[in-house]
Amino acid sequence: MLKNKLKIIALLIIVSLCLIMPNVRAENETPGQTTENPDIETANEASNSDADNTTENVESGSESSLNNIKKEDIYIIDNDVTIDYIVDGNLFIIANNVTINSQIGGDAFIIAKTINIETQGYIFSNLFAYTEDLTISGIVYDLFTSAQNVTINGYIYRDIRVSTNNLNINGIIGRNAFVSASNIQFAETSSEGESTISNRAIINGNFNYSSPQEVSIPSREAVGGNINFNSMPKYDNNIIQEYILSFGKFVITAIIIWLLCLWLTPKFLKNAHELLSKKLLPVIGYGILTPIIITIAFIVLFLLGITSKVALLGLGLLLLLIAISASIFVIAINLILCEKLKIEKIIQTFGMLIISSTVIWLLTLIPYVGIFLKLIFSILGLGIIIKNIIPPKKNNNA
């Protein structure tokens, strides 16, 4: 019993060190403003012809990979990642450099410094990318990205939703473009040797963009639909950075705590799952009473003077517990979901943890309701921690 308590205390110390480490900010981040527009059903015939030819090239180039198909979701954490095999499922990657030159049957979720979708790369569904440099020379169905630099040399079948500093459009966008960027460039012609599927930049649908100034479009034929321009307020840059950093910190903290629990005290994870699903009322009680008791103790000890250092230590511990309480709640909820969905493999649980933490973070952004939800998540997470640390009552009855 004592050994498990010591593991939990060690875990809290390690997490506290992770939380006080300096955050890395991306410079020149650009805000994202989008406007709603109807879908464009008609497309430019020349654009479709180019896209069909590219599809044939991608499929023919993938024939050599037919014997190397991953018929499942793929989860990868590494430095340099190259996907040169067919993935019949979703793709989750956290890495430094990512290269895709094969077919991805589902969605691709990628966090990396650089992302390259080569000419043989074909993402049949959505690409969600958070990166510094994104280059697309192949085909993507829908694109959602926040990046420093985005270059589209290939073909986007439907819409793009991009928040970036620099956007270079050298290829074709099948439908609408929703863009927030400081600099937007349209290519009039492609240079020889470039891996592009068109000799000009084309947006077949509406072009909705926010930028400090209006973009110079080579010709009216470059945009098939309406052009809607919104001047970009400068203060929005800080707001979008705060959202991105808040999301990254929330998800990464949950992942770090989960991994540390797997390493130091796996029993804590089992207890967290059982407490949230079977002993909810005691968890709520501990979550509400703990801050009250520690605050009262802090005031009393601080007024005594002699024990002021102990009081400050207790207050610091309370703040640390509150800081990680929401992540503990996310981990517990994720374990319950994995049990319901009969997910047992660690790598699949990891993927579900990313999804669970993302959904819960989005819930906290709901106006008015989000603040209330944050409080509930913190109370439940704090209650789980305290209930694990406090030893159970012994039954003295014979």
C-alpha cells in the first residue's frame, strides 16, 4: 500500500516538473476566420481532367505496395516518419518530419515540424495537420491545417480550411477555400521540373479569405465562385495562438500523465476507472471538500507563522493537483470508453486518449457552459486523485 502511495507522489512531482517547463511558441502564427458559403457543384473541366490523370498515376504507383497493406488504424510517434505502404484505416502521427507517398484510406491526423504529401500520396479522406511547413504535391480530399507555411502543388478534391502565415497555391482546389493568411500567392504558370498537376492555380468554388490586404489574383478564371475578402484584425493573431497552445498543452499533459501512470503506477489507472464509474458520489465529495480543507489549513498555518513554509507547500500541492485534475478526468473517461468499445491494446487506447481529450477540450470552449464543465471536470479529477491517495477504512468487525 505504502509503495503505491509513494509512486503516486513521485508521479505528481514529475508532472509538476513537466508543467513548469517553458512553452514553445510558433512565431508569426496567423489567425483563422472562416465564413460559411454554399457548396459549388460544378467544377472546371480542365481541373477534373488533371485530377483524373493524377489519380491514375497514384493508383498505378501504388500497385507495388499492394502486398504491404496495413488494414487497421496506424499510430506512430517517432522523429522521421515515411509512409510508403497503403493504410486501410486512419493515420495518427506525432513526429519531427513526415513524408507520405502512398494511399491513406481514412483520415490522417498529423502533428509534425514538416509534412510532405508526395506525388504518390493520396489521402482519401480528411487531412488534419498542425505543422510549420506543409507541402501537398499529391491528392487530399479535405484539408484542415494550422501551419506557418502551406504550399499546394497537388489537388484538393473538396475544401481547404487553412490558418497560416504564407499560403502558396500552385495546384487545384476542387471546391471552396476558407483561408486566413498574412501572405497568399497564386501561381500563374509552373516551372519546369516542379511536381505540380496543373500549370496554374485554380479554386473551382468560392474563395473566402482573411488577410491584411487584398490578394492579387492572376485572372478571374482562377476562381470559379465568389471572392470574399475580410480584413484581418491584428489582435486575432494572439487569440488563435492561445487556442492552439491551450489545445496542445491539454492533450499533451493528458498523454504524459497517462504514460507516467502506465510506467509508475498502473493500479492508479484501474482505480480511476472504477471510482468514476462505480463510486461517483464519494469522488465528488472528495473533489469539493479537499480545496476547502486545504485552504482553511493554509490560512491557519500561515497565521501561526512558525509553520508558514508548510502552509505554502500545501497550497502549492493543491494548485498542482488542480492543474492536472482535468487530465485525470480525461484519462478516466477514456478508460471507460475503451472498456465500452472493447479496446484493450495500448496503442489503440493512446489513439482514443487523443480523441477523448480533444472532445473534452472542445466542450470547455462552449460559451458559459464551458466554464461550468471545467469546474465539474476539475472536481471529478481531483476527487479521483485524493480517493486514491487516502487509504480505505479498515473493517474492525470480526
